[in-house]
Amino acid sequence: MTRDDFRIKIFADGADINGMKEMYNAGYVSGFTTNPSLMKKAGVKDYEAFAVQIVKEITDLPLSFEVFSDELDTMEKEARKIGSWADNVYIKIPVTNTKGESTAELIKKLSAEGLKLNITAILTLEQVEEVVKALSPGAGAYVSVFAGRIADTGVDPMPIMKEAAVMCQSVKGVESLWASTRELLNIFQAQECGVDIITVTNDVLKKLPMIGKDLAQLSLETVNMFYNDALSLGYKIV
């Protein structure tokens, strides 16, 4: 199975260099994203050193690296530095800072200069609309809507993602992105919504070979797993 088997582009989401190279070599993915939380989880100590290494390893697919300042002027400086790392780098900018202040003006400024952006942490259609209006046609941008986090609140993300995809299509070079993927099914849901890209962690990507698997066979394998685990633990009831 390769990236050509899907209508949607699959980006690997993570910060483990070996895992990123594994998925790159497997041919599943069309790009990579990461964020400070994933870097913390992966034990990354030096942000720039990590990014520079990835840029050297992966030169032909888009890579997204995030700013981390909370001050908009410093955020701009970080964005420009990140954008200088390589032509295939997209700059991740959160839709607001921690004070809830919109980054739309910064987005507008950087996009107008032709910098490639990945606007992240979006959860509402109002945010999508504001971001899309700020983006310049042809500059290249991803509008990253956290569908998984929307679902975490008990709300079906699919109607929101369908509208978000339509909004993004109104500006040349702007692509909609389904973020915070929870399960393999989300890839097919995102395709159904007309979304351009979905970010998927390595744990979920490793389930791709299960697509189309016979459910009766999977049931039998599950029964065997339970049986063997009980035996290995020496469980007894009678």
C-alpha cells in the first residue's frame, strides 16, 4: 500500500526521527508535521538541531515546524527563521496565542510575502473563515482543523470538516487538513468530507495493512490473543 492508494494526502504526525524515516521509506505518506508537545514526548532537547536533521533527511516532501513564542513579534521572528531552513518547510502558527489574541494579522503579513504556512489548533468554522481570509492566493498554506479534539467533546466533526474544506477551496493554494486523528477510520471520513490532507501518528499508520482485512479472520485472531494471554499469565477460575 502506498500514498497513491488514497484520494487524500496522508502526513505523518510525530517527532521521532527514526519513526519519521521509517514512514518515509514505507511510501505511505506525502508529508510530515510535528509540534512542541510531540517533541517533548519524543525527548527532543534541541528544537533547531532536530529540525535541521530532519530537513537533511527529507528533502522532497513538505515538513511543518511550529513557532513557540506567545508574543506576536517574537513569533514573527521565529516564523522567518523556520521558513529559512528549507524550501519544503511550512511554518506552523497557532490560530491564537495563549491570551486568545488572533494571529490573523501575522498570518496575513507572512502569507503576503509568500511564506508557506500551516495554521494550527483550529476548532471552529469562525476560525477557519478568519484564517482563509488572511491567506494570499498561491502562497501555499494548510488550514489545520483539529477534528479529533472536536470529536472528543462529543460533537461530530464531519459537518464542520466538510464546510472547512469548501472554505479552503475558495483560495488558490490553500489546503484543508484534518488533524488530531484518533483511528484509521478517520482517513476515510476525511476523504468523504473532501479534505485535502490528514495528519496521522505512526501508531495509526502502522494499522494501514489492516485495511480490507476479513472481519471473521480478525475475530478469530482476537479470540486467539485473549486465549494465549490468559495462558501466559496462568489464569485459573476452577
